[in-house]
Amino acid sequence: MSLSRVGVYVCHCGTNIAANVDVARLAEFARSLPGAVLARDYPYMCSDRGQALIREDVSEQALDRVVVAACSPRMHEPTFRDAVRQAGLNPYMVEMANIREQCAWVHDDRARATEKATRLVASAVARAVLLEPLEERQVDVEPGVVVIGGGIAGLAATLTVAEAGYSAYLVERSGSLGGRVRELDRTYPTLDKVQVVLRELVSRVAAHPNVTILLRSSVTSVDGCVGDFTVEVKTRGANLGEGVDASRDSQTLVVGSVIVATGFDPFDPRRKPELGYGQYPSVITTLELEQRLAAGDLGDNGAAPRRVAFLQCVGSRDVQVGNPYCSRVCCMVVAKQARQLRGLMPDAEITVYYSDVRTFGKGAEEFYDETRAQGVLYRRASVSEIVRSQNRVRLVGEDTLLSRAIGVEVDLVVLATGMEAGADSASLSAMLRLQRSPDGFFLEAHPKLRPVDTATAGVYLAGCCQGPKGIADTIAHAKAAASSALIPLLRGSVQADAATAIVNPALCANCGLCVEECPYGAPALDPFRGVATVNALLCQGCGACAVVCPAKAISLQHATACQVLAQVDALMA
Amino acid sequence: MRTQPLVEQMELMGCIQCGRCTGGCPLARKTALNIRSLIYDMLVAPEMDVHAHQELWDCTCCFTCVERCPKDVRPAELIIALRGEMVESGRIPETVGAALMGVFRQGNPSGIAREDRSAWVGDGPQPKAAQEGCELLYFVGCSPSYDPRLQTVPRTLARVFSQAGTDFGTLGTEENCCGSEVQRMGEAGLFEMLVEENGELIRRTGASRLVTTSPHCYTALKNEYALGKVEVLHYTQLLADLLAHGQLAFDREVPRIVTYHDPCFLGKHNQIYEEPRAVLNAIPGLQLVEMDRNRERSLCCEGGGGRMWAEGTNPEERLSAQRVEEAAATGADVLAVACPFCLLTLEDAVKVAGLEDQLRVMDVAELVADALDLPVTNQIGAPLARSTGPEREC
């Protein structure tokens, strides 16, 4: 132990850590730890200069282990592993102490936070001296991508993958492609026919030799890891010929990446009973108006409504229905539909009831300006209730600029209903090991730096399954997801984490408990040698087998019993 | 007063000024009451003269604003807090002061003698004293105890509870105002005292269930008293439960078309919509029709939030007048209610509108009495003497 030479680096993270932890004192403390030969504090360890500092010390001070006390390892462990690799150290000789998320951000007593940080650093150093170099495995990448969901996001992602020269398997639950966009009439802000845009995209996807389209199909399981996913797809019978064996309706796809493009569900306004949707036929949703506009039939039996009201924010920005977020598209959808109605019914009175107008994006505010210029009135009043009034309905609310209660009789009410996470998000998140944000949508790996990646390497998000988006943003997101999904395919091989389980055959009793416990099917009993073996390609390093093994024959590399116990001892000291 | 403390306590910074509170407020259409604008005033101005806002006494605490707010600001609770500021200063409407004094002195807002609280029993069987122990504690409430028009309701319920074989008792003349309206008139100190006294009295009976006549008592006892293991029920819930378990069955036909008015304190405050309807639907021959606005959309009768005692500033037509028109439009011949305040306000409104020949206001309990052929029904519709207490303004 005394032979190890550990360098400890305390990051200020600007003031994120330094404001609540005495970083200078922490570094001074670290120097006193057994095995530590130097300790420094620095404003941003993840910066180029911070990394250079580590590289220089590794060379000049002959460090053989590095401890970085900074943010979560989920954030920057790869950064520091790369840094030591460049300096000639094995990347597994890095240990991180999370003194930001687990210390500075959650405590406000500086003295006690500093004390806690010293324990975390002591624990990291205790573990660091026991770290062993591990060899990273190179995994060959299967040159294909499965795209789940055939809406506009899935289509755009599929086409991008196919055009890059790789196989794309597009799995769509329904019998046709296009998803929610099939119900739309025109785009904003350019008023293009959505179906023309969609038809072009669908025909390019369908015609592409690299694309396999699986309609009426669902993904039933996803196993493996980046570069080597095994995806089971079940297809419902309709497209199978007579006499086809029912067991043939499922197939296995082996691909390098998976793109999730499962979309959203529209908010059901029956959950706001005060708006009378489902009760009054003249109360409809923006989606329904879109369908009517697309069909060229407003459903008014010839008697054009004289007074039309649009209501913004139905089911969005509303904690009462559990949707605190803005759905991002409704303001522009309403501006567009109001403009379309203006053109169709020049004599009608068209009013948009809003509490905030959010027309962001290229050409959007200009579109809003033009909509008003064409005679659509915007009234800052969010309607609280809709009641029957003979053949019409009455909007009841407050004009908040006039501070006056209002009651307005109208012929047609259009509710701008927002977006929600798809009803199957929970089952998908379990199957793909995807995290969800509090709003129910799938969580990206980083809100700014990794908007299409997920916490599971090789699985990417495209479109509204990650959060509400308009068509343009959805396609941009989908193409970004496809580009990221192509990275491992283009490289041809990926480095798989070496932190996997290994079996000591001398101790193994061939009991098979590990085989039962493993969620990834990695361990197997070798019938000839009479011991368990672990397939390192399938192993995700979760450690379940190591814990369950009664003979302690399995050990999880990079989290060995010795390392973990040393860490705990240092914490408790 | 300084606005900052209430801005913080009531989390008013969460308000986005959308106006769904005032937009949904049934009084805002009639008076100067505008809670959205008042919140804005409080956010931008460090000082506010609360006495310049007498319209705060208009609020019925129907909680439509609380239901509608998309940001979980609780506007009605701000109104109660602002009333509290007025109560604290001692400058309050005379009728409010009298009601609070009545509760303090006699345990009821009408200030009628405490020893007359069991008058509702009339010539009916004397219920058991809950103080001697019982499984079900029947909390009668102030207005049903004293108001001759309302007394038929507890009288009926007591017979129904007996018939269903429940082991029930009442607190007799020891029963005290629950304080629901006291709290909503802003007298937090008196309310706290009532919670302590009544809570002790209730716990001492050892009852495992408590049933109330009034949704107002129900709201206070269920949500604002920490009664622990005592299950608090509104009587419509108990009747629905007795019917479901076969402990109660209706055999007499009541061939009436009935529309049911959801009381705010049962519906919007506690989301109890189905049990009263289940009771009505169990009555043979009774046809239930719905008003356009029902359940969470029900229009307030203007009797809650202390409004039975605070006149408010509404110079226009009562909400109850609008509500009976809505009821009449359904073609129903009975407007059923499950709240003593609704019974009084809507019955008055029927008279004012001259709808007596067309529409009769009945408590659900009274329809139940009809369906059970209980003798107490004889009194329904009979001319009743007015309360001997201070004049009620309605």
C-alpha cells in the first residue's frame, strides 16, 4: 500500500463546490492521507488546463493513481480516464469523490460540508490504492440500427441511418407510417401541406434498400449492450400469409444501436371537466380541428361559425393535471389554425384566449404578428369554465388586462391540448433501462451536452418521447439521434467497460445461483469444466452474481470486496 | 398591513396571473371581488389596506378558484388569511362579529342557548349519549340542531341510523360548533380552541366512526381536526355504505324526477360526487337527472364561507336564484341537496323565483325518509316557525 503514489485533485467547479466546501483545507487534508503524494485544488479540473495538470503530475511525479474530488463520476469520469490514459496510466486507476452533487449542492453548513468532503476524499483514496489496472475489451459493432416508432421522428432517423449506408429496421406498432403527423393539415410557419412532406419522407424511407419496415410490430425485449444489441420484435399476424406458423411472427434483430422514437399522447381534455369537452359538441381540440381542416370539412353542416374561440394551455402548464411543463407547439398551432380559419371564414370573429404567448423559433413571432394583422384578436384571458347557452356555449373567465369578469357566447371552441408522455413509457423504460424525467418523458443523458443520448450507451432518443416538440425540432432531434447512433457503427468497434464479473474456478461449486440472478444472461455453467463462466460481452457489471454467490467465487472487477470495504472503513473512520 | 409575510406564507410568487381563479369565481361576476388582481397588488406593493377590500367578505369559500388554479396557488385560503387580518384588527362587519361571539358564548353562530341544542329531537326517540361510548358518533351541527326547517334532517337521520342497526350516539347539549365557518371567517384563534375542545370530546367517546349532517362540519372534522383513527363520514357516504352492505333497503316508491345539487364543501372540497347519487339512485321510482353544471362544475349556492352570517357586497341576484333556474330547466320536480346551507338558500330562492309549484327543495335525507316511509316525513313541507335566534340574512 505504501508503494502507491496517489495524486488528489480537488475541483472548485467555479463556486459550485468552493462556495460550500473549503477546497484549500480539503486539499491540505488529502496530502496527509496514506498513499497520497500530492494534492492540489483547481477552479475547473475538467478544463483543458485541469486535465493537463493531471497529465504533467502523472509524468513528473510518477503518480500511479489519481483521485479527482469533483462532480458525479457519471459526469466526468470518462474525461479523467482519458486524461490518465494519455499520460500512460491505465484508465481504471482513476477514482472520483463526488463532492458536488452529494455534498456541496445538498448542504449549506460550510464547516460540516467540508468535514463530509474530507470523509468522501479519504474513502476515495483508500479505494484508489487498491485499484488494479484492467484491460478494456474491444467489441465489434453490429452494423445496423433498430428504430422504435414510425412517426416523423422515426422516419427521419431511419432515413439518416440508411443514407449513411447502414441497415435500419423501423418497428412501427400500427399498420402505417407517419404517426401523429398523419392527422395534421399544414405546417407552421410555412403553411406547407403536411401530408405532402410526410408522403415524400415515407416514400424515400420505404424505397431505400437499407431499410426494413416492420409494421404492426412491437419490440418485446432488448438485451446486450452498445455495439451488440439483441432486439426481439413481435409482429401481429395480419401481414403473414395463410398457413404461416404463428410462432414465426417474432424475429430477432442484432444491431449496434437503438433509437427510441415512440412519440407522445395528446392530453385528454375530459380531465378538465369545467371545459365541457365531450359534453358540448361545439368544444373540440386543436387536433380535431386539424383533421377537419385536412378533410376540408369543418363539421359545421354548412352553417359557418360566426364566433370562434381558441383556448391556450389546456393540459399544459397545469399542476392540477400533473403537467407542469409548456407543450411548446400549441401557441403556434393556434396561430396557424386561426389564420387558416380567417382565410376560410372572412366574416367570422376569431379570438385567441391566452395567458402568455410563446411563439419562439425561426419565423414564429413574425407569423404571430401576421396572424393578428389579418384580424385574429388575442385576448389575455384564460377561460375558467365553459357552460351551455342555448345552442351555443358561453366562455366564462376574466379579462386580466381589463380586470373584468367576462362571459362570451361562441359557436366553436378549440382547445389547444398539450402533449403527454406516451401511455407505454413506463413499460418501455423498464425494457430499455431508460430513465424518465419528472414530466414522464424519457430523460436525456445531459440537457445541453447530450440531448439525444441516454444513460444506457447505444440507446438514443428521437422526437417527442423526450419532450414536446414541433415537426422541425422533431426532425432536427431525430437526425441528431441518428448521427449519434451512427458513431459506434462508423467506428466499427467500441470499448466495453472492463468492470465485469469474473469467476475464480477454484472456488466455484457450480451451483447456478448466478445464472438465475443475472438479468442479462451473462453467466452460464460450463458442462465440461463444471464451473460457472461469465460472458464479458453480456455482463453489465451490476454485481448481482457476486453478491449472490455463496462461495464468493465471483468478484466484480473494479468493485472488489477489498476495494469496497476499504472505502467503507475510511468513511466510518 | 405589510404584504410580504402573506406573499411568502401563501406562496403567491407562484401566481402567473392567468385569471382562472377570478374567471371561475361566481361572485367576481357580481361584485368587486377579484382575487387575481388582489394577488397582483400584493406582489407589487409593499403595503395594502385590507379594510379597503370589504368585498373579501363576498367569498363563499366554494374553492372553485383552488380547483382551477394551474399553479397550485390557493386563492381562497389567501382570502381567509386576509379576513384574519381584519378579524385581528377588530374591524369586521357587525353580523360576522355577532356570529363569532355566538360561537364563543353559546357554541353556535346564531347565539341560541346551548341547553336547547337537542331541540331537533322533538318528539322522536332520544338518541343515546355518545359520552357513554358508541361505535358511531353522530355530529349534528349547529344549523340542523336549531333551525326548525333543518331539524327534519337530523330527526330523519337518527331514525335511519337506528333502523340500520348502528350503535350511534350524539354529544347532546355538549356538542359545540365545529368551527368550519369560524375558520373561514378568519377567526383562527377561536377555531383552534374549538378544534382542541371538540377533538377531546370526540376522542373520549371512543367512537370509531363519526358522521356529520353538514358537509361544512365534515370538511372541518375530516381535514382540519387531527382525529387520528376516527373515520369521518358525511351522512350520504354512510347511507351509501349501509345500502351497499344491505343494512338499509328502500321499499317505498318515490316517483319523482330529482336533480341533485353538489354542495361545494362535499364536492369541490372533498371530491365526494358519487355517494349522494348512489343513495338517490337506490330509491325505487326516483329518476335522477343532471344539471348542465354538475359535480366539480356545480354552482355555489352562496351560503358557505361564513356567508350565512356575512352579508357581503353582492347587490345583485343571488347565485342561488341562478341555480334554481338551472334546476328548473332540467324538468325535475325536486332539487335535492345534501347540505343544510344549500337547503336554506335554495329554498328561499325557489320562493323568490315563484317556482314553489314546480320545484321543491329537499334534503337527500328527506327523500330517504320518504323511501323508508318514516313518520318524520309528515313534517316536511309543513309551515315552520322561524328561528328564535338573531335574524339570519339571506
